[in-house]
Amino acid sequence: MAEKMAILGEGDSVLAFKACGIDAYYASEREEAKDLLRKLAKQYTIIFITEKLAGQMDDLLKKFNQSAYPIILPVPSGSNSDGYARAKLKERMEKALGVDILFNKDREEK
């Protein structure tokens, strides 16, 4: 599998990624996004997905996370972030490293 990257999201939230040369795919509904993600998983090594869509298909993302590739990373989508992307990134980093290096509460309180 070639090291290709894509973003899956709704509306204008994928434009910044597209400007950086990442292939952009749009979906506005859960089922449409799930079908598209399954197709993208066969072509891309890294897939970013906006947290709004990711939160709607957490069950499918858990299945993908059981294998090494593709790496699927939720990203915040604008100022409406609900914290889903941050929580998933924290979870993945803790699993990979065995320690919380990103969001240590002791550092935040200082």
C-alpha cells in the first residue's frame, strides 16, 4: 500500500487539508461516510476524519483500529469541537506508548 493520505469530512472543514495536497472526500451523512471510509481504507495508509463524522461511526473506527493500516485519525472540525478528536488521539497515544505524554493533567494545572 502506497503511503497516501486522505481526509473524509463534511463541508468546508476539509479544505485546509486539500490545500496541503491531501486527497479530500466529502460526506454529510453517517451511512455515506461509512461506505466511503471502507473504500478509502483499501487505497490510503492514513485517513483523517472530521470528529463530527468520526463520532457518528465510532463502532466502525474501533474495528479499523485493530489492524495496523490504515491509520484513521479524527481531527477537530472548526470551532465546534466537542473533544472527541482530542480524546481519541490521547487514547491512541497511550496505547502505543503506555503513558500519557500529550495531555498530562499535572502539566495543565501548573
